[in-house]
Amino acid sequence: SHSWPVQSAMRGFYPEMALYASTCFLRPLQGVLVSRIIGIYSAPGGIVSVAMEPPHPHSWYEASRAMPDSYKQRFLDAYTRLHALGI
């Protein structure tokens, strides 16, 4: 999840949500390469929070030298797809 103070929402929250909502950017990749947004909530104290799906427990890895080459290639392919969209 991610949170923003309401006062700075125009600088952080709205531009980030525009990336997630746009079919030119992250929307087609939600649930594939990036987590789906579950909901957007207003929290006490003037905070806006975005709840997102957690990563699949079998697909959550930290990069390491011990990682199989096939996994490294999947990560490179994912970054290539993101970069092709301008992200």
C-alpha cells in the first residue's frame, strides 16, 4: 500500500493513480506485472491510502546470485515490458 497527505495529493497521488488507470501505462499490466489496486481510502489525519494486492507468495523473490537464470530472465522481460510503456 501507499499513503499520501491530502495536501500533497496533487503532486503524488493523482499522477501515480493516472499511471495505474491509463491503458497506455500500467492498467494492462495489473495482475500480471504489477499488483491490482483493491481500493482507495481516506484515513484519519488527512491521509489518502491505496490498498493493493500482495504479491503471490511463490513469486516473491529478492534478486540474488543464487537465483536461477530462468527467473532472472523473467525479471528482465518484466522490466522490458515496463520500459516499453515508458515507465
